[in-house]
Amino acid sequence: MWQPITRQMHGIAEVAYIPAVAMMPETAGFTEEETATTLCRAIAGNALVSALVTKAEWGAVQVMPYKLHLGIDFATSAFALAAPWLFGFSNNEKARNAFVGMGVTGLLVGLLSRPEEMDPAKVRTLKRRADALPAL
């Protein structure tokens, strides 16, 4: 029986997605397309910041609700799908296909993710563990 992916699984997908998007111009071979390259770095940076501040098991700062994180993921994915035409690099097959793949992947992971927030007891446990760590 099909079940949506959990926050933890979403976090694992994000850990793979962020460096893949950041390195996409090199791996797919469109570094000459400066706008697409810059957008890849910006999308990866946005995903990293979003992941780090999300109230989820992987969040380092945990201030942003998980549902908002999913909303940002959807918006970023839709932006990635439209970017080749919005920014004029749709004729570059490698860049266009990379952005379409990026957008579709983001939408699928978002659609398959459970939108439930993290259990408050889990939040308290994680906060207690973080408070027990030595100060930097």
C-alpha cells in the first residue's frame, strides 16, 4: 500500500537534492549559460537555508513551520520549471532539461511528503538535547 514519505525521508531527499542542483551546471555541462548557472546556485542556496531553519528533525535552527517549507519547495520547483523560458535559456537543451528535471523532482518530493508538523514531544526532546550541548 502506498504511503506518503515522512519528514525524515523528505530531509534525506533534500540532502541529495541541494548538492545535485548546486553542481548541475558542471555535471550536465552548461556552465557557459551564466544565468542558468547562477540560478542553480541560488536555488541550491535557498533550499539549504530553508532546510536549516525548518522545524523538522534535520533543522538546525527550527523556526520555520514544515508546511511553509513545503510551500517554498513547491514555489521553487514551479520557478525552476518556468526559468528556462523566463530567463531566455530554453534553447540550451542541457540547461532547459536540467531545470525541468529539477522542477519535476521538487514537485514530486513535495507532493509525496506528509505535511504534518513535528510532534511537540519530539521538539522538546530535540531542544533538551541541543541545550545539553556545550556552547560554541
